Amino acid sequence: MAQNKNSNHHHLEKKEISICWLRRDLRLEDNAALYHALKGSHPVLLLFIFDKHILDKLENKKDARVTFIYQTLESLQGKLIQKNTSLIVKYGIPEKVWAEVLKTYNVKAVYTNHDYEPYATRRDDTLAEFLRSEGIIFHSFKDQVIFEKSEIVKADQKPYTVFTPYFKVWNNKLNDFYLKPYPSEKYIHNFFPTHKLSFPTLEEMGFELSSQQFPTLNFEEKLASYEKKRDYPAADATTHIGLHLRFGTVSIRKAAAKAIAHNAEKWLSELAWRDFYMMILWHFPHITNKAFKPAYDNIKWRNNEAEFKAWCEGKTGYPLVDAGMRQLNQTGFMHNRIRMVVASFLCKHLLIDWRWGEAYFADKLLDYELASNVGGWQWACGSGNDAAPYFRVFNPELQLKKFDSKMEYVFKWAPAYKLAILPIPIVEHTFARDRVLKEFKKALA
């Protein structure tokens, strides 16, 4: 009897199927690749790979993002089991994992959503070629942005490199067609029926469960007052949706549709910035480690390690900078206005290479997103797209007076400032400003 059951199981495994490979789109609803897979001619299995190439670079073995992905996959698995199917979860190097999967299943087509990061595009190109050699079709779709690659270009077909004219075209082109959700849940019956497949544990992958709290997806209630309150960090008036957009636990189409429904034009433009930076990264992949404006690679950075450490730990003697860095270190989140202040401070006041700051944020931010993080850091440094002119140096004290005049945000994250004994700032503002202007002028001459 057992023998029979086994061969029956084996027979099922060799049935022709499609695989939908999840990466940054961890949801079953309104998912482009999943929708197209389920509408295709074969039953579908979902696959997620914990990529060793990516995980091996993470030094913190309690990285909260790994926990977030893991818990999200467990929740997806619960939904799939109710539909009599299962998620395949593997840990390894994608090429090897795919070779294993093809041995186990009779795969006819693979569906996935585009990823615009340099490593991801190389990985996908290699996989597409490998699958083609095995007679398997590789389909990839736009899913994590509203407009991608060359969908928004200038009259001469070149990419925009300044946000304002880009946003104008982006906004004019935006209509219901681009916001329409993919009704993947209508085709749920096309999943491949299988028993529950086991996951590798976090421990097997060399990680531990993080106790970090993750933001919930109640962004809608913040939209009405977003524009008015978004610059005041103590108000906590931003949506914290970054993490969910980063891993695709919410669809960008849903987010944009809600922005329009609430007339949240400013918030909609923030979503457009995200599209803009992904488009820039796609066209100019070198910006991950080189300045968008090449002259900025001539800057002689001071890169003082003790000062960098003080910045990382929130011990600069500038209340707003210190509060921001401590909020980041404790929660994996930092308020957007404060991100600009601390980034400008590192590059301009301390003359430390923006790449150092970018890497630190990459390590700490729950919503870390390569395109936006590089874009934001280069913007703050002056070397990027649409960046403020280099002679505009944020004054952290004026920013404090303007956006946290009662020090509520500062006292929450850097309570030592409540005591009258204030730390001595590691650099004086006017001196730092003169120094950076001299240095930048020399480099850009």
C-alpha cells in the first residue's frame, strides 16, 4: 500500500507544471507574475529562494529583514495549504537550487517579476539562458513599480535625470490602466495540488529570530494629514510603508490608487521618486559605487574613522543627528526628513564618503532599497540626480528649530539631551561649512 502511495506521489511530481518565482513580491493578490502564471496552460507552484549570495553578506545574524521575509513566507504557506498546495522554499545559490528543482519537477515555464538591481539582472539573465537551454520559457513582468525602464523618457528617448520634469510626465501618464490590480486570486484553482513542503529553518541558514517590531500596513489612515505633518519627526505622520513596498507585501498599484483616492498628491510623488530611482539605477547601474556626476569622485574625503563611529552611534553633539541615528539603530527606521539631515551631516560636515553612509543604512534600514538608498545618499552629497547644489549645506541646528522645536523627537530617541550637560559637537557648523565648500570647489573645478 505504502509503495503504491509513493509511486502515485512520484507520478504527480512529474506532471507538467509552471513555477512562479517570488522575490520582492511576497503576496498572492495583485501580483503580475503570479496572475500570468495562473492564467497559463500549466498548474502552478510557488518558489522562494533564500539566496546565499545575498544572505552571506549580512553580518548581523539576527537581521530583522530575514525574520520579516521568513514570517511572511510562513503566512503565505498557511494560505496555500488551505488551497491544497504549497510553497517551495529553498536556501542556496540560485543556479544550484534551480538545477535541483528541475530534477524534482517537470517544469515547462517559469514566471517572475522584474528586479532592476545590477546583481538581480545578471542573475535573471543567466537563469533565462539556462532555462532556454533546457527548453523552458522564462517570463518576467513589471510589478514593483508603476513605470519602469524606458516607459517615461524625454522627447529624444533618453532617460530623465531630473525628477520634476520626470514626475510631470509620470503623473500625466498615470491612469486607471496602470493602477488596475491583477486579479490573481480569481485563478487560485490553477495551483498545483501538493502536500505541505517543509522550509529550511532560520537556524539552518545561520540566522536567528529577531525580536524587531515590524510596521503594520495601515498606511491609509496617515494619508489625509501626510503633507501637513510629514516633516515633523515627532508627529510620526509618515506611513512606514517602505518595508512593505520593499518586499512586496503590498502592491504599488494599490498604494498609488489609495494615494489618489485620498488626494495625497505629495505622498504619490514619493512613490514616483521610488520609480524614478529604480529607473535611474536601471539606466546607470554604475551609480551604486560611483558618483552620478563624475566630478564628485574627485573629492578628497577625510574619512575619519572615529568621527564615523560617533555618527553611527549618535554621538555627534548635534541633537537631531544623534536622535535620528539612535532611532535607526534601535528600530531599523528613520524619519525621512532626518535621513536627509544625517546624510548631509556625514558628507558635508564630516567630509566622509557618501558610500560609507550608504553601506551603514544598507545594514540597518528595514526598508533598505538599493535604488532609493543610493539615490538619497547621492542627493544629500550633491553628486546625484536633481541634487541640491553642493554649496547648500543643511544646518542641523536650524533644522531642529524648524522641525522639532520642542525637542520631542530628540528627547524620545536621545534622552541624554534632557540633561543640561550637553555633549560638545564634534565639529563646529560654520567651520565645517567653509571646509566642505573649499574641498568641493577644488574637486569640481
